[in-house]
Amino acid sequence: MDALRQIPPVDVALASLPGLALIDIYGGHLVRDALREIMTQVRQDICAGSGYTLEGPADPSLWTRVATHLERKGRPNLRRVINATGIVVHTNLGRAPLAPAAIEAMQAVSTGYSNLEFDLEKGARGSRYTAVEDLICDLSGAEASLVVNNCAAAVVLALSAHAAGGEVVVSRGELVEIGGSFRIPDVITQSGACLAEVGTTNRTRIADYEQRSGPETRAWLKSHQSNFRIVGFTEAPNRRALATAAHAFGLPLIEDIGSGVLVDLAPIGLPGEPVVRDILAAGVDLAMFSGDKLLGGPQAGILVGTQEAIAPLKKHPLLRAIRIDKLSLAALEATLRLYRAPHDPFREIPVLARLSTDKEALGQRADALAARIEGLDGWDGEVVQSESFPGGGALPEHPQNSVAVAVSHAGLTATALTARLRGAATPVIGRISQGRLLLDLRTVAEDEADLIIDTLTGLAA
Ligand SMILES: *Cc1c(COP(=O)(O)O)cnc(C)c1O
């Protein structure tokens, strides 16, 4: 193996001109590590019979590989990607993109100090929860509210405070797993309560809850079925009747709403997701939902309910362990303010804006993107009809009509192209349908078309 013998010792290679140039930028330590890694690959390539040969310690192809490796290592691991999947609240892609107002609010409170826990009127210690409590109550009609790290934490807190040491009655049709191993039965156990299941998978009546309730019962829990639906011969009690029945037993009705919407989405063609205000008006004592699903804000868990239901949560020792941080709090307050006049949430909150964009507008953007892709050497772009989804466990049975661009590159399969787009500096994540890579315009912001073109241009090079 002559080719193997041509691989120079690491120290000799580092002393070459291209080696010294990289050391100038990255320092000796990083360049040595990168060189070792690339040399290992080179050895493997040679042994695999690639016919690869090195031309001395300054070999240009060797050093190009080292430079690329160093540049890639320098990229942040967590970074922006273009979501072209058509799933608006995509849990793997960071859920809700934030409104500019929310980003400005985070910057304002984190660049310097803030009144996070300082009462500016009294000049004394304050509570971090006051920043959003009134706003949430206003928007939901709740008597009281509290925010924590996320909705999963909100469920654990609510059950720990209200049901630890006792039983929680839940319908068998709602004993769901939401994903990421968040299973309602396990969460109840984790909160120190016992699960009392009632009814059947498809049918549960109020009498089932009543018959199972006794001196050990602390609450009735209702849960959103999230990504799961039971259809056909089904029956579930009406929320108002269920609340009335729970109250007759002196028990609170707690509801894990999951996504949670503050405004009715029926006018934009998405009926079926109950508005938080209506859930409370039906008599639910305590409800919780996410900040970063259909609400369109940062990761957070929002609890709303009666004074009586919220008060014990504010004193619970668990609260300190799951408290919201100041960046999320700032972004949440700014997002909630966009729900109030003179703002228009459907225009200013990115999640709602994406859900309410009509097909004509998506079609125009698809036409423009396809034309630009066609103009790139070796690339093809064709406008096709598509279906997009709200995501986030909400409205799974409500696909929306959307428009996509099917992209292809001469000589690359859809799978290979998908992998290349994932590996780009600004990754573009689409979805494969019938052997073609689709970029769905529903989830692509208007100003992201330039980034897509940049990524495609970079790949061809
Ligand atoms: C998403 C979801 C949760 C978890 O919310 P996070 O904010 O992700 O913690 C809990 N319950 C339901 C029904 C959900 O859909």
C-alpha cells in the first residue's frame, strides 16, 4: 500500500503552509484534532480501494477536507432550519416561531436587568407571576392563573396539589400517551395520586364517574386526546354536565387542554378545538395548556381556573422546580398582548398567520419559488397541490389545503436530496410524497424563500 505510506506524520502536515494558515484561525489544538480525524478517513478510503493518493503534507484536497470539517464543527448545534413540512406546530422543529414583539421583549429583559421579581411601585420584592396573570385572566375569563415551564409540568403540579394521596377519576377513552413518554396514567402516579379509570375506550357516561367516586376521590380529570381520535360508536359526557356532576360531589373538574386556543379557529376553517374561555365557562375548575402550540408563544404551561383551584398551586413546593424563566415570561407576555386590540392575532402571531394564509396566497408564493428554482442550473421546481396540518396534537383530523413545490436535482434521488438539504448550513426540511421531495409553502415564511434559494445554490456548488 504505497498510498498509505504517503500519508505524512501529523506534525509534518501541521507545519505545512495550509496547516499553519488554519492554525492561525483555529489554534493548534483544534486543527490537530481535525487533521487526525480526516487522516483516519483518508486511511479508510485508501484501504477501501478508492485510489485516493496524497501529494505531500500540503496536499490541497486533504486541507480542504480539514477546513470544511473545522467550519462544520464551528457551527452551532442548535440552529435555524426552514420548516417546509407543512406541519405548523412541529414538535421536532421547535414548535411555534415567535412574533417580532416577543423576540424584542426577550432582548429587552435580558440585555440588562429587569423587574422580574421586583415591585416597581412598592420598591419591594415582587412575584414573577404578576407580569402575565391579569392578561391571562382577561383573555380566558379565568379568576386566577399561573404559568410554569410547560404544560406537562402544569399537569403534574395540578395533580400534586389537588389529588396527592387520593384518587383521580379518568375516562378510559382519555388515558392517552401524548408523546415523549408523557402518559396520563403515569403522570397521575408520579403526582402521588391513584388512577381510577371509568367507562370504556369508546363510551363513558357521567354515571360511570359518579359510581366510581367515593371518600378517596380528589378530582375528576378530563384530557385532550391529542393526536388520537376515537370515531364511530362513541359517547363522552358534555363538559358542562360533567362539571355540574363533579361539583355535586364537592369535587373539582380538571382539564388538560393540551394545545389550547384563545381565539376561535372556526372562521379560518379549523373547527373543533374548544376555546379556553368556553371551557372555563362550562364550569371546569382548573385547566392547563401549552404556550408554544396553537397559542403561538414560547414554551410554557399556562394554568387557568378559580381562585380556589389556583391558590394551592402558588404555595406548592414543586412550583419552584418548574418555574418559568424570564426569557419565556417576556416572550409570553408580548405574545399574549398581540391577542388584544389594536393587534390582530391572525396577522401578528406567526402560527395563526400561517394557519390562516389562504390557498391563493400560498399558490402565488409557490409559483414565484418554483420559477426561481427552475432558473438554477440543474434544478427543477414544479408547483403541486398539498395538504398541511396544524400539528402540536391539535386538530389531527383537520388537514388544510396547501400548495407545495416539488424540487428535484438532476442525478439525485429524493432521499439523497433530502439528506443533502438536511446537511446544509441552513437546513431545509421538506417531506417526501410519492417519491418526490415537497416543500410546503404553508410553513415557509415569505422571507425564507431567499434562504431556500441560497441553500439550493450552495448544494449544487
Ligand atoms: C402537548 C400536550 C401536553 C404537553 O405539553 P408541553 O407544553 O409540551 O409540556 C400535555 N397534554 C396534552 C393533551 C398535550 O397535547
